[in-house]
Amino acid sequence: MMTVNRPTRKYLDTVEAAQFLGVAPQTLTVWRCTKRYNLPYVKVGGSVRYEESDLIAFMESRKVHPIADVVLQEAAL
């Protein structure tokens, strides 16, 4: 029998995901209910799970580059 190596995906529950992002678990609940951010999650029965790679992508999408902002502002003048 041949074994297939699949990339493993790491799923975090709401508490773990909140710790990862540095927010309260209730914050993630509010974000889900209000659809404030496009943060994907998986719902299995009553459980909610977040894929670690989605959390990383979410954090990367909010990265601020202050030097680049200054350069863009100066270019607009």
C-alpha cells in the first residue's frame, strides 16, 4: 500500500485563534457575527475552527508600512 504525504493543516479553536491574533475570544465571535472582517473559518456542528494559514494571511493583510506611506504622501505633493 502506498502512503500519500499530504500537507498538514493546523486548525485552531476560537480561544487558540484569539491568542494567536492577540485579541479576546469574544472579539472573534463579534467579527464572525457582524462579518466585520473577511476572516475564513470552518464550522463543524457547534464548533468553529480557524486554519492557521488563514490567520497568518489575515495578519499579513493588515501589515502597515509607515515609510512607504510617507513616500506616497510626498509623491502626491
